[in-house]
Amino acid sequence: MAEQETEPQLVSIVSPSGRLLLRSPDSADAVAILGNVTNPENVAYLPHLSHQNHTLAHYSELIQQWRNSSLVTDLFLVIVRRDDDKIIGDCKFESLSPEGGDWEVGDCSIMIDSTEQGKGYGQEALRTLFDYAFGTLGLDSLTMSTAEENLPMRGLAEKMGLRGRIEPKAASRRHIVYRLAEENWCIKHGRVEI
């Protein structure tokens, strides 16, 4: 387990293939992030986003909050296709749980723009994020959840070798919750330091 940071640490990670860059957002990214979260196809399974204030000013403020909390309590990264520097999605760890100053569990999520899905970017970004979580942050395990009806995300999780179980989320929705332990990831993919 890595010791928890007390000061924000900005992150930049190149995927093993070199196609993607996962990095901390900067103020210029607000337009792209706003475009992703206001695309109905991108947020079809994320009803909580329909209640947010989708303005450029709001996402500019969020970017500053994400930068200020980077690797302190959470980690938000934009996913950039390196050949044209286009932001094609984002991924994050929320609730990095500090126990005695160490991180143990991170709750992971990912969003790939609907026009970029089916090209292997989600799988590559998650592999890079998982390698970072286990190899650099020293997390013991991570969780990821999705709506039961979100078949694209469920397919991605299964391609990554994750197995989930159905849990009630709200009165009308059920989620699939995936848990991944560091030792299971390293057995399958080897220990990776980023």
C-alpha cells in the first residue's frame, strides 16, 4: 500500500501501446468534458448526471476541484488519444480509502465517448488505470459498478476479466458491482510499475 498524499499530485500516464494518455485535467479541458457529459448517448446509464449543472463555468470549477484533490481523496483523469490530442473520455477513482494513511480500496469508473466506443480504448484505458492503481498507488483492491442494463460497460468489465454480482442501488435500479483484488490482477497481467 502506498502512503496517502497530503498535497495534490497531478498525474500523466501513457498507456502501454502509446495510443492513450491518461492525465489530470487542465482548464482548457472543460469544453471537451462538458461535451462528453451532455451527449445523451454517453450518459444513458448515468442518471445522476442529468441533475447536474452542465455549464462551462461549472466544469471549470470541477476541474479545479479535481486538481486540488488529485491523489489526496480521489483521482480524475481525462483520456486523450495521443495521435490527435483529442479527449475521448475520462476515468476516475473516488473514495480512495485512507486507512492509517494508506490507500486500500478505490472505486473506479470510466466513460468513453460514444463515437469512440468499440475501438479498444476503454479496455486500454482501464488496463492502464488498473496497472497504475496496483503498481504505483499500491491499492489492495478496487471496485467498479454499472447499471444492470448497461450492457456495453458490462461487456468491457468481462473483457477485463472482472466478475460482478448484482446489488440493489436504488428502489428501481440494480447495479452490477465488480471487485478486483491486486493479487488477482497481478496473476493475470504481471506486476506493472508505472
